[in-house]
Amino acid sequence: MSKVVTTYHQRVAQEKRALIVTAATALFLELGYDRTSLARIAESSGVSRATLFKQFPTKAALFDAIVTESWSTGDEEHPPPPGNLVDGLTSIGRRYAELLGRPQMTDLFRIVIAELPRFPELAHAQFAHGKMPYFESVRSYLLAEHEAGTVQVEDVDLAATQFLGMISNYIFWPTLLVPGWEVSPDRVTQVVDEAVRTTAARYAAPAASRTD
């Protein structure tokens, strides 16, 4: 019985956490980070101040949660196994495209850009808790492929940046900057596939290139 009760309380806490994060993101966009108080977030999310402060004692902690959840795909700790570069990059590329296509990702970047002059720590948080951990997961995958002999890459950081950049430059940045910009699912697939082909052509080891 106690296990059932514990599970119930955990589910309620997660639901309230999601409400808080959603409300905070909307208010940060509408009012700005500085003018949004934790009390107002509690009111907007429909939770008590005590509940909010229990989960997020500071506004910085709440923003960190927004960053972490915006960049989470749920399988960061389970990268594709090395051995087939095309399949691995395709899996990573599709996951990245899905991540960039989320409205909360666009919201996060808009908050950071708008508040950068007054709150540079938000950009640092976005980089440290969001972009960099994700980048590291891609870097680690390419390093594993290198060690497996399927790729020949001297600068893994550069290779990861090139691959992710080919996807984000078409799918994400225009959406952030150009009102009404949309990319169809078929086009997203094409963008990812071309990024995979380009990266494989540049870095695949000769033997791997012959078998793909």
C-alpha cells in the first residue's frame, strides 16, 4: 500500500512540476525573466507557493529545470552502438531534429537572447545544462565510432559541430528568426539524410565506406 501511495505522490509531484515549468516559460517570454516572480509563477501554474518553493527554491533553479527539460530526449544515456556510421548518425540526426522542432526549444532561445544583456548567467546555464551535455553525447558517439575503426576523424569536436550544424542551420535558426518559417516533415528527413551522407563521405573509414 505504501508503494502505491508513494507512486501516486511522485506522479502528482511530476504533474505539478510540469505545470510550473510551463507557466514559468510563458511568463518569462511575456514579462521577461527579471519581472517574473516565483509568486506569480505559482499563481499562474495553480500550485501553492510552498509547493513551488519546495521544488524550485530560486528562480535560477527553475530556469535550469527549463533548460534541462527542453534539451531532454529521454535517451541521452543510450546512444546508438558503434559499428554502423550511417545508422548511428541517422538516429542521432532524427533525434536532434525532433528536439529542435519543439516549441519549448524556440521559447528557451528567445528567453536567453532577450535577457542576455542583463542576465548573461541564463546563457551560461543554457550552455552548461542543455547544449553542452547534448553535444557531448554526440561527440562521445563519434569517438566510439573512431575507436571502432568505422571513422577516421582527428577532431571529434569539429566533426560533431559540423554534423549538428548542418541540421540546425536549416531546421532551427530560420524558425527562431523568421516569422512563419516552417519545415515539412519530408524536408526534415531530407535535411537529416543529407547531413548523414555528407558526414559519412567526409569521415567514414575506407572499409566502412565500401560496406555502407
